[in-house]
Amino acid sequence: EEAGKLLVKCQKQTFELGDIENKDQIPDSGGVSIGIRPSAFTQVKKDTTNTIDLPIMVCEYVGSQSVLISEIDGNRVAIELDSDSPITVGETLKFSIDPSDIYLFDRNTELAIY
């Protein structure tokens, strides 16, 4: 917690979390896993809350959607976007993630905390 905001820190990335009612379920060690749904990523032009630059490793057009694969701290992530504009593999795109779309799981029990 910093400046009254609950944060989750990965190796290279820090994410601000939404209001968590059951903070008492966060392990004392702070060891949690985070979950972000592919549809929670929003492509943005400027830095906002929880902005992250991600290199696109795979891009597959599936009808009106594009499914992208990237990595955050060595972990592969899937991203779903509308297929409005072409995306090139190797390109780096900027995304924002709403704090309420980041889920926490106890690393040992794998039970949802938030």
C-alpha cells in the first residue's frame, strides 16, 4: 500500500488495484498471483492508470476481434481487441487496465482474494 492505494508489484511492473473489501485475506508474505482477462486491456495513446507497453508476439484476426499474445514479466498474456486497425507482430502497443479488472489469487491455495 502506497499513498492510500493498494498496489501489486511484479518484477518490472506495478499495478494499482481497485477497492478490496477483504484485504485481510492477502497473505502476510504478500505472495499473490494476478489475473487479467484478455478483454480488460484497452489500447491507449497516452499513459494513464496501469498503463503498460507490450510487444506483440502473435496476432490473430478472429472475425471482428484480434487476439494478441504478449508477455508481462516473462508470463504470456492474451489480449482481445476489436479488429479496427491492423497490428503487426513485433510492434509495441500501449494498453491500460482498469484497476477493478485485476484479480488477486492466493499463490499457495489458488483461491480468489479479489
